[in-house]
Amino acid sequence: MHAQEILAAKRAAQKLTPSQIRHFIDGYTEGSIPDYQAAALVMAIAIHGMEPDELAVWTEAMLHSGEVLDLSGVEGVKVDKHSTGGVGDKISLCLAPMVAACGVPVPMISGRGLGHTGGTLDKLEAIPGFSVGLTTEQFIDQVGRLGVALIGQTETLAPADRKLYALRDVTATVDSIPLIASSIMSKKLAEGIDALVLDVKVGDGAFMKTLPEARTLAQTLVDIGSRAGKAVTAFLTSMDQVLGHQVGNANETAEAIEVVKGTGPKDVTELTLTLGCEMLVLGGVCEDTNEARRKLEQSVASGAAAQKLRSVIEAQRGDAAVVDDPGRLPTSSHQKKVPAQKDGHVAQMKSRSIGRAAMLLGAGRRKAEDSIDPGVGVEVTKKVGEPVNKGDTLAILRYNERDELDEAVALVENSFVVEEQAPPAQSLILEVIRGSRK
Ligand code: URA
């Protein structure tokens, strides 16, 4: 089989056969198919799309391009959560220990931040000593012993995705729904999970700017999971303002610790409970959402969730005392407040600009190889709908010496729109799509 024939078929908007797909993904992973042919194929896919069954085979070929973890030795239904990425999204840090404290094993493999969005690994690494680099054996062992492990992508998991993602980045094919969906699901399915809860972000700070686009992505993700025999639920949630108050790394970790202890911001707590309830139901430890919510709230009130978080941090060689004393987390040496220019209500908060400002302060990366400063970030002190008086602080930038401070301040100033009238209340949870295993 020649790669050119596969390219010609997709260029003509034809459906690729399973053997064509496997030939292409295997050849590209091992290097017999070069980048220039793969670039042509991803461009043709970005233009013509893929049929659902074709995409399921494409995803399966990516998933089998590397190691697929075997968690069958761990008792229980293994459930993970994945977010398509937002600003201030620290949910994984509080959700994983809360769900594990309720008896559902959570094997969580997360990513790093890039551009205006943060990444769970960077937030975890803000905890002094914390290691996200467990071996596969250590990861499986820890999920078995503690019910939760939080690690980064290994070299051996879905290597086809790593190559294809780098190629998409330089060929303007990142924002293709079949390519995004297969990229996410190949990595998640390689974790050896039984069920998955997806948080598909919608709005200014998200990949998907509109509800119809996000709905298509969510449905595509759920469909791939269902065809692979997994229980998958996708929530569409708003990213039209920062989640919680903190954007950065150590500050977000501190905010997630508050949620685990029952003192977190309302929106972060609500989203954690919503996703957690679904994980408990899919995990088979609760009959319905009401029972699951009671169980999760109980894990917080009894201190079991906080204890689970201490155990995970300790197992991964971090300073578990941060759970009781978040003052041990890294901080910054300077701060700058952004005041409101007039009286009124916060009508809009452009979360993408706030994420970008945090990146400029050093909390995120422009390029994958950039290093980050864990102690810097942005705190939003007023959220959408809140009344403000002229001179009130809208946000605080926390930084160390930084050339781009002025640009970051301007981004935060311009991200707030203050108007006389309060805007209509916005929902955080917009829709839910549940799969049925095929
Ligand atoms: N996240 C991924 O893992 N892959 C994509 O293509 C986009 C977001």
C-alpha cells in the first residue's frame, strides 16, 4: 500500500478503510512515512473531516501506537476526568482526591499548560518536591494502594499523538474537531480506564468559542468513547470568565486545597461536585447524583478528602504539609492592583486575556520548552455580576521581575468591562451529553 493512495483518497473526501488507517498511523509512528506525507493527510482530514466509524478506527490506531496500560489488577471501575482546557481550571487537583476518597479509583494522566491555558502538571509541581514522573509500574501500584495517582504523559503512551500534535501545531490543523477528539481520546483510552468524564469548555477562554462547536466536539468525544466500549459523559461548561479567583500555579493549587477542605470558591466547588457526582455514578459506588453529592460532601466534611490529598502528595514525594499550611507554597515578591475606573457592575471578564497576562508574568509558556515561575499569577477579586465602585480592586497581578509587566497589566485592565446594569446571571454548567456503550 502506498501512502500517496491514502492521501489521494482523503483529498477526494473519501472514507479511509481500516487497513489504510492502520498502515498510515503505524508507518508514521515508526518513521517509514515522513512528516510531509502526514502533514498532507492531516490537512485533508481538517478540510474533509472523518465519518464516525472512520474516526473510531483512526483513534484506535493512535491508541495502539504505544503502550496501553493494564489496570485490570486494580479493583473497581477506574474513572478519569479530562478538561479541554481553560483559565483558572484547577478542578483535577481537588476532584481526584475527593472521588478517590469516595472509593472510585482515579488513574489521572495530565498535561502541561501552553499559551493562555494552564496545565495540571505545572500546578502539582508548584508543591515543593512533588514528582509527576512515576514509572508505569509505580503508577499502577499507587492507583491500587491509594486509589489515585497524578502523573504526566509518558513517552510510551500514544506516541502517534505526540508526533501528530507537533505536526498539527505547525500546519494550522490544531483546531480540527476529528483531530482534537482523536488526540484526546487516544491518550485517555491508553490509560486503561473504564469510564471518563469530560469537561468541554466553551467561550472566550476556551478552544471552542461557541456552544454549537463545543457540542460537536463533545458529541464526537463521547461517540469515540462509546464505540470503544467505555462509559463517557461530557459536560459543556462556561469559560466566559475565570474559574475561581486564582490564575497561575501555586495560587491555583492553594485554591484547589480550599475546595478539598470545604472553603473553596462557589463556582470551583460546584463544578468539582458536578463532575465528581458523575464519576461516582459511572464508578458504580452511587445509584444517583443526589447520593453521590452527599457522599462527596461527606468526604470533605469528615476530612477524608484532605487526608487523601495528603497521602497522594506524600506518595509522590511532595510536601504534604501544604494541605494544612498553603503558605508553604511558592509566592512572588511584587504585586500590582488593577482598580475599577467607574462605578457599576462587572459585565464581562475576558478570561483569555487574563490567562495571557498570567503567561506573560511567567505562569505559563509561549513555547512547550519554556520554563515557568510557580509563584506568580493573577487573582481576580471581582467576578461577573458583582457590583464595584470606582477605585475598587478588580484584580491583583503577582510577579517577580518581569519585562512584560506593562503588557500584562494592560491585558488585565482591558479584560474587565464595567457597566451600570448587572448582566443576566450566567450558568456555569451549560449542557450534558451522556454516551451509551456500543
Ligand atoms: N488536547 C489534546 O490532547 N489534543 C488536542 O488536539 C487538543 C487538546
